[in-house]
Amino acid sequence: MTVNFAPGDLVRARGREWVALPSPQDGILALRPLSGSESDTVILDPTLEILPVEPARFDLPTDATTTVQAKAALLADAMRLTLRRGAGPFRSAAQLAFEPRTYQLVPLLMALRLSVPRLLIADDVGIGKTIEAGLVLRELMDRGEVDAFSVLCPPHLVEQWVGELKSRFGIDAVAVTSGTASRLERGLPLAQTLFNAYPYTVVSLDYIKAEKRREGFARACPDFVIVDEAHACVGTHQGRQQRFELLSGLARDPDRRMVLLTATPHSGDEEAFARLLSLIEPSFASMSFEDARYRERLARHFVQRRRIDLVSGEWHESRAFPKHETTEFPYRLSRAHLEFQEAVLDYCFGIVSRAAGGQRERRLAFWGTLALMRCVGSSPAAGLSALRNRIANETDRLEPQIYDEDGDDEDAVDLEPGTAFDADPELLALMRRAEALAAEPDPKLAALVDALTPLIKKGANPVVFCRYLATAEHVRDGLRKVFPKLTIESVTGVLTPDERRDRVADMAPSDDDKQVQRLLVATDCLSEGINLQQLFDAVVHYDLSWNPTRHQQREGRVDRFGQPAEVVRSIMMFSPDSAIDGAVLDVILRKAEEIRKATGVTVPLPDERGPVTDALMASMMLRRGVPRQMTLDLRLDDGTSAMEARWRDAEENEKRSRARFAQNAMKPQEVAPEWEKVRALLGSPADARMFVERAMARFGVPLEVRKTVLLAHLGALDAGLRDRLAGLDLAGSVRLATAEPAPSGTALLTRTHPLTATLAEALVEASLDPESLSGLGIGRVGAWPSAAVQQLTRVALLRVRFKLTVHARKERLLLAEEAALVAIQGDRIVAAGEAARYLLNAPATADLAPVARDRFIAKAKEDLPVLLAGPIANFVRSRAQELMADHARLRAASGSASRVTVEAVQPPDVIGLFALMPGEA
């Protein structure tokens, strides 16, 4: 006989009970073990089974083991923490390995209110754009609306994305780069593409933008795409044009969901911003920013918050970020170093004056001067390298290097630029002076030691950012001599991205040596791509960056969401003796700082660099005492005036941008209550901690408290549990954090932590299978007197299944589960949820005689069928209606109908039944 099973039905097959999941095709069953997870799902054909697949019931067994109050409460907590398929509107909440901040839920709510989510998330550096995009992705996956996705990002961010998706969201994605693609494609059938074979991918933009790959990817691209560093896809350079063509081709599919991420969406370039917005909605590219209706439409797709928006005002998320203290550290040059810098400057001015005839020649001379002076000001080693290097037809690359622009196809360049000057006796003499200085004590390095010493005494772990490779190696070697007890490493562009990541990871302290301090010397190849907040808590700008956003990016590696230190310190070093430092401070950094104070935003350099170059040259000449007539002859004063105007324009543009595009449509009171419902249903990090403490104590291995860290000594656990945890890479003594941000070397103790999940699953199994961990005595029935009740009260621990029908482009049927506690007096439910949990958690006031306890349990079992058919059935139905209303409220946009319907599966599973009577009855 053929029996048709619907999702949520209980069946018996192969000697055990299963839950039927949505079927992959007619006549085939997808079954999940009743107490298992989706990873244990089997697909079977009933016609091929030896024994027939039959309907089953989950009844409270007549011989259910009795238990005491403390163990009953532990079982209820374990059941709540084992479930991963929540029915609420935040279906993904049970899968997260972190506790999102309220503000990070705003993009998720925005996405849920769009029929085809397309978002531009333009939050500040370090706020958590990766987390916000991951929340949208995980939620749509758990709603059955996303079966495949691609994250497109610069090559140096690929591994970071793979790691974040795995560690925070439990998503296993594969990296697709020029180095991995051929291996992934090996052995695939000719008709199958890499993106068909691997539905979850993180793809290097520079690999996929090539024309021969772009077209194939467009055909196989999943219908959900995240684009990181999206601003790098809309410029005029060839590489950016290729990226834009790729993305605009993907965006032409009106059903494709896209989330674009950038910390610099506007930057005063209206045309580039319009191209970026066209990826969200083509009409946005041509509409006026002054049109209020346009801004209202855009606000549904565009969210931009600055750090200052979140640490003040109504959001007030101060606990998400450390306090940031910034200081300047001026230092003096020695006479020999000052004379050398002045000699180089005099030489350069001579070149400039002789090249004053032609515009191109003069501009090349300016660039050569600035490039050489940057290197000389960085270190004698970098200056010597620049004097030795010769430029061969690469003058077009000189300007971007001077102004700290990354190339389109590579990481930040940290090689010292060569000069365009012809070799002559004067230049050779400068090289000899540089060689001599490189062997003498370096006053800049000595100043760095002075700046670092108090930081290190306070226990800080600093990152020192240098501009050039030669400088970084010089600084690393010098600091190793001064601080021999510190772990000191350097990361520069000579390492591949993987080697950089490994070198940083290797600096993490071992369990045996947690107190060793770390000091990292890095070039700007690390100012983007690798998050450093878990290992470092201070930043020193050894070399001034000539692009203000670069300082922000450097500090953003350390001062970001997840930084465990309460204070992050940053130090900017410069010499008032140096003409080049003074010029950069006056022309660039001080002006950018004024705008940042006025707007809360660090603006990049104006796009037109001619005025910048002229203003820098004019400032250097005046500082060096060059006659003013020369600056007039070279028309450098024109550049200074133009630069002032550019900065004023940048400030006004940023103020207008903030007024137009600040995200004010959604308020904390609209977001926070929805998440609090989820926390109450699934268990907060505090609930997870309490459960693990009680469970470990029940297993005879209490947690050891060490300040803000807990130590779980897994080696003393039952052998079966040890083996299960070892399979999850947990062994020995595990360090657990009790609050975010988690200190280095620890993991936040959440419901998804392997220790929490394994303990919860073991306890539930022990209650359902008397032979599993029988020594624990985790039973399913009990009776005791309690001061929390005034009359006989039954508390039922339920596992409730719901069928969720998602009405999207393709209708999906999903199975969801909740753990529920209900308290019943007579034939009515008097408490549910946290109120019922309070009753169950109230300690028993006495022990009942066994005969009395058994009588109360027997009566509760006898009444159970009536309760299941009456008040419990009504509770489950009303819970389904409540869930449907929650989905409708979060998902509906301006009056549209709900896209989710919820149906309860009756009857619910009764996991436990406990009788509480007043006082000492």
C-alpha cells in the first residue's frame, strides 16, 4: 500500500522515527531523523524498502524516565538550543555564530521589504558591512529563496569572505580565483560550469571580469550576488570599466538580487555615483538628487551610517566600538638627515626650474620631485632605493603611486618609485650620502621607539604602517633589536595575499603563552583586506599617507566591530623640520581633518591632481625659502588657490550628500523588538552560557572562570562526548568568551558554538533514549512542589512543527520547528514562553515521596490526550497565526500582502511533562 506523507508528518522507516521534509520529486521521500539535523537527511524510495514506511506518532512513553526539577529545566534549555529551523520572520537567527547589533539588522529589514532585494550598503569602515550582507544572504537562504550565490570582491578579499561566511554564518563557500579555478573545473562534465557545480562561490573580480570569462559567468551566475568594494567598479580606468560592464550585465536581469558594499559611495563624483546607483535601478542614474520623490525611492535601497551616527543619538551602539584616542608625535631630524633632505630638495628644485618650459616636462619633474622626497622622508633605505631605481616608460604610473592610489589589478604598491631624472654627478653624490646615512642611527626610528615604549608598557599590541617596502624592513629590524621580548613580524607586498594572511595568523598567541605581546610592521598592502582587530589594538602612522582615506583604512583594520580592547590608540608621526611633511600636513591632511570634524566623514583627495601637485610644490618651496618669484613663474600659486577651492567643494558636496542620503527612514524601536522576540524564543548568548555552565556541571566538569574568559576542560568529559567534540576540532581546554567582542584566542559562547550544540543534542538524546548517557538521569516526566504556583499546574515541553509556504517567484514549502513551554491549569493554558520557563526553573521546595510523585505523573499522562486535543491544539494554532502576522509585518512593503503562510502540524511532540503543585503538597 502506498502512503502519501506531507512535510512535517512523522514516519517509521528502517527501525526508527523520522520527520518528512519537502520531497524532491513525486514518489520519493526526504526524511530527517526525529532528533537529528538536516545533515542527517536521507532520500529513499519507499518501494525499495524491505519494510514498509508507515505513519508514526511521537507519544510520551508509558515507561518514561522520571527526573527532578533541575534536570527538567536543563532539558527544556537543551531542546530550545538544539533547534535550527525557526518559524519566525528571522529564520536565520538560529544559524548565527554571533549576536548582531541592532543597527546591523536595518539592511536585512530593508531587503525583506523589497520584492527583489537590491541594496547599496555604504556604511563607514569597520561598522560591519560584511555582516550586514551576510545577514541578508543567510536569511534568504533559510527562507528557501536563495539556492546559490556569488560574492564578487577584489582578489585580496576572497579568503576573508570565505572565512567570514564559514565562521559567522555556517556557510561553506569555495574561492574562485586565477589560482583555484582550473582545479575546481578539473573533472567536471563539459555541459557543467563551475558555478553549476559549486552553488556557493566567492569570486575574484579581477579573475572574472576578463571578457572570455565574463560572458560565461553572466550565463551561469546565481540570482543572488554580493559585490564588495563596489566603488572600484564604476571608474573610468580600463579595469574598472570591465568590472562595470560585468555588473551592469548582471543587473539587467530584473529578478537578480544584488547587495553592493562600499565605504566610499559618493566622494563628490556625481557621474560615478550615478553609475553605481544604476546597478540598483537603471532610472536612478538619470534622476535628479534634488527630487524628494527620488530620494524617497532611493531610501528603500540605500543605507549609509557613519560611526558617529551609531555611538550617539537614538541608536547609541557605543558597546559595538572601542574608544578611539588619536595623538600626533612630532620628532626632530638630526643635522645630517636634515642636510640630506635639503640637498635632495635643492637638487629637485634645480630639475624643476630647468624643466619649466613645457607643461608635460614640468609635470614629470614635479612628480619625480614629490616621489623622491616621499622616499627620502620615509627612510634613508627607501631614499637610496629611489635614487638607484630608473624609470623606463612608466611615468604614467608615478602619479598614482605618489597619491597612494591602488592599481586596478594589484594591491597597494609599496615598492619605492624610481626617478625620471638623468644620472649626473650630483645625483651620484646624493646616493653616496644616502648610503652613509643608512648606516647611521635613524632619528625617525628612534622617535618611533619613544612613541611605542609607553604603548607597550600599557600592554598594547601595535601595528606600524610604513609606505615603502625598504622602510618596513628597516623598521622591523630596528624594532627587533630594541624590543627583543616582543613577537615582531613584517608584512609587505613581497608576500602573496595568502602568505600575508598566514603570517598575521601565526602571530596569534598559543594557549601556553597568552601574554606575549605582538608588534606588526606593515605596508599599505594590509590597509585593506585583512582584519586585525583580534590581534592588535593600536596603529602608528610611521609615514604620512597622501590620501586621507588611507589613514582611515589603516586604522579601520584595528578599530572596527569586534575589537575586544576598550581603547584603540592611533599615533601620527611627522617632523616639523621636514619640508615634505609640512607640505602634506598643510595641503592635504589638515584640510581633510577639518572636513571630517565638520561632517563626520573622511573625504578622499579631489580627483584632479594637478592642483594638489602644484600646491604641494608651492608649500615645499616656501618652506625651503625658495624665492616667491619662482612659484609665481611656475604658476604654482594658481594650484594653491585651486586646491583650496577643491576642498571647499568637497566639504559642501559631503554635507549635501549626508543631507540627501542619510538613512533616517528606520528607527531603533522598529528593529529592536523584532530581534528581542527571536532572542527569547531561541535563547540569547546569556542563555547559552547558563546552559553550558549547568550542563558541564551536570557532567562533572564545571567551567573554570578566568576574568572575562571561561575554560571548558573537555578532556574530563565522557568518552563519547569527547569523541564527538574532537570531530568538531574541540579538544583539551577550550577558551570561551562570555561577551562581545571576544578576546583573541577565544570564541563567543553562543547557541551555535560546537560545545553548546553538542551538549544540547546529547542531553536531548539522553532524555529520548534511556540507554544514552543513562547515568545523567535526564528524564521526561516529573512532579515536585513549587513555591511558584498556587494550584496544580502541568508544564509541557513541546516540539512544534510548522509548514511555511513562501509565496515568491517560485513557491517554496519549508518545515520549521520551535520548542515551546506551556503551563496548564485544569483545561486552560495560563502561561507560555518565558512565563512558563519561570515556573519550570523555580526550585522544588521539597522531595515528594515516590508513591505521591508517581500518582501525580500518572494523572498528568492520563489527562494528556484531552489537553493535546484542546488547549495545546489551540495554542499551536494561535502560534501559527502569530507567526504569520510577524512575517507579514516584516515582509510587507506599503500595503502588499504577506508572502508567507504558516500552518501548524498537529499534534506537537510532547518531549516532557511535569506536574507542579503548591507548597509542600
